[in-house]
Amino acid sequence: MSRTPISKGVIVLLVLVAFVSLWWQQHQRPQIPVTLESVSCQPANGDCHVTIDGGQLQWRVDSPLQYLQAFSSHIRLENIADKDVRHVSMKFIMRGMEMAVNRSEFKRQSAGVWQAESVLPICASGRKDWLAIVRLETRKGVWQVGFAFTLSKK
């Protein structure tokens, strides 16, 4: 058996691997370096908003939040191309606390409007300070922004 066909096969395989690797790198969505700020707000008042990539992201809820009660969350995007948005999710955490993952997946309701059902657990320590982290995946990349809020009652 000649070494020439094997060498050509190896070269073709290496070229194919290089092309697949290059394609993979170009199609990965980059993580946009957005500092996770604590934007203080009250979501029932509709004043939770941040600027992302020249557009606005607003988070609001239909009624005041209560522990262990399901509530509707709405994300409204203005001046962010709706066709570019791939996925919207939110998780609720408390700084300095080890908690189970509490993530809500949003569904597109209309152009620029996303909705999810969520439930806040009761914190065993009695704390009421929460951070809602919104993750916005677009064709350009992935943004994460945080909204700090406090529950007024249990």
C-alpha cells in the first residue's frame, strides 16, 4: 500500500477540521462585557429599566410581589431589534446567599414584549433584598443586567 493516499487523506481530514473549527468560532455568540450593576427599582411601579446597546430594557410586574405567589413578569425592549433577540430569562438571587436556582424563561408575546411566570421563595433568614438578573441573548451577544428590589412584606 502506498503512503500517498494515506497522506492525502490525512491532509483532507486536517483541512476539514480546520474549516469546522473556524466556522464554530465565528458562530459562537460572544459574552458582552456588561457590568452587573444593582439598578435599584420597584418592578410593580415599572421603574426598572436600563440602557443596552443603545436601546432600553424594562422589567415590570402586574402587581406587588409576594412570597410564594405566582406573578407575571414582563420585559419590554425598545430600540433593540426584536428579530435579533434569541432568548430572555431571569433568575432571582440574594447577594451572599447560597440558594437553589430560581430561573424564569420568558416567551415572546408581541414585538419587543416578553412574558414569564415566576415565584419568589421565602428566605429562611428573613431577608427581603433581591437581585433579579435578566439575561438577554441576541445575535450580537449575551447581556446580563441586574435589578435590585426589596419586598415590603412576607
